[in-house]
Amino acid sequence: MAAKGIKEPAEWLETTIKNFINESPENTLQNEENERAWADPLVGYSRGDDPLYQEYKEKIGAFYWTPTEIFNETFPGLKVEPDQLTIISWVLPHVQATTSDNRMQSVYPSERWARARIYGEEVNAKLRGHVVTTLQGSGFEAVAPMLSPQWARKTSERYGLASTWSERHAAYASGLGTFGLCDGLITAKGKAIRVGSVVARIQIPSAPRPYNDHHAYCLFFTQGICGKCISRCPVGAITKAGHEKVKCQKHIRPTTADYVKSHYGFDGYGCGLCQTKVPCESKIPSKQDVEMYESL
Ligand code: SF4
Ligand code: SF4
């Protein structure tokens, strides 16, 4: 579909996303100081007919949506083909105060981190809605898979805990980052992030994907070094074999949920220790970053 009066759709959407995060009062941790939840975002694009999306479905499970499936489920009258769709993906980096706070923690999340997990994710949900509304206001049908009433948690035969759509997999396909030993996405702004995406009937070229391997930015896989996320995990959910999702989830809920309620006074949870005080926290790590962390 031709851009309806929008000459540069990639720039238009990037500006929409960045303005929402950088200028809107919605971007808040909802603490007394009304601090921002997220720093300047990264934005990437991938095509609906990118073979990666079919590959995800084959590997994760039949329940996993391709972009075309969730789009056509949302707009059953349109019946689009994969090459008519673009996936708009973004990375929201934690502000420095949040990562600094969480670096000091060894078992439970800092208050800012827990706030970002709950109120920051509310900002992310509003951003998804804002991107959809902006696109639809200009005549482009769009859906945020995570906001779809059909989105559900599932169990993958191969990977265990899973869901019908993964924001991190959309970000990987959109050139924004690769997976680390702990399963987190390592991006140009590091791994202390959250991600979001929207599928739209709009033509935008895919962003360059500067990697061929899904572990390309993790030094454990590329150079056999680092593994700093292993010792950061308070419950041993990360080993050289990878991330044990069930062990991780049991720590997050109920353990951290009880802590957040009793110490910070709101209903929340979170952890992110493996996302902070590690060489990939705020950047794509190098060997020198690992050496620096070894001297801490
Ligand atoms: S801390 Fe090291 S091993 Fe863990 S994800 Fe980051 S780069 Fe990979
Ligand atoms: S989020 Fe926390 S519990 Fe889960 S793997 Fe990371 S450090 Fe471990």
C-alpha cells in the first residue's frame, strides 16, 4: 500500500516513537520525583515476508504468530499477504538512575527497577497504542500483537515457557539486537531494556541486520569469555547451558513480588539482576569491558 501522504514512513514512525518517549509526560516511573522511565529509544523495521518469522513459528510452536496471522486475525476482512506488512520494533533503554540502582542489588530489584517493570511497561503499552492510533489515523491498519486479546502465554515443546508473540524476536528480526546467555536481548544500548512492536499494512524497507547469528553480541558464545550474568543471578537460573525460565519465574513471582509489596508499597515484581552490572548492560560488550568488570 502506498504511503498516504507520508513521504518518509520510516522517519515518521521513528519520530513518533522518540517524541512519545522523550517528550510525553506519560514516560514516568510514577514515583514522587516523577522521574522518566525510559531513555532515548532505538527503532528498527522488518518485513512481513521475512523468512525468520516462519522459522520462529516452526521452532517455537504452531501457536506462534507470523505477522500475517496476527494481522489477518485482527482485520479478517482484509486478508493481506506477508509482503504487504512491516513490523515496527523499538527498544526502550532504562534511564541511568535505574540501572545504577539495580547494580547495587544482589537478590531483589531496586525500587526504580520494580517501578520500571510495572509503570514503565505501562508506558510501553501506551506507546504501542499510540503507534497503532497514529498509523490508523493516517490510513494504515495496524495491530500491536501484545495488546491483542488473543495474545497468550503458551508452552513450547522445544523452549518451555513461551507466548504467541515475542517482542524480543521481533526486535532481533528488525536488526536491533541478538540474544545473550541469559536470553536477554543485547542491543546497541545494552541489555537493560524493554521492547515493543506493532505490525502494520505499510511499506517500509527492513533495517540492516548487522549479524547472522542469534548470539552474535554475547561474548560467551563468540569468544568463550564473560559469563558474568551467571554469577549475577541470585537463584542459579543461568548456567553455561543457558537460562532456566522456570527457576527464574519462581524467583520473580512470588519472591520478588512479596519483597516489592513489603518494601516499596506497591503491587509489582521484577529482577533484572542479570541485565545490570554485566558488560552488556548498556552496550554491545567487548573483551575490554569484561576485563573491566573482572576488576570491580
Ligand atoms: S553478561 Fe556476558 S555472557 Fe551474559 S549475556 Fe552479557 S555478554 Fe553474554
Ligand atoms: S531475571 Fe533474575 S532470576 Fe531471572 S535469570 Fe535474571 S537474575 Fe536470574
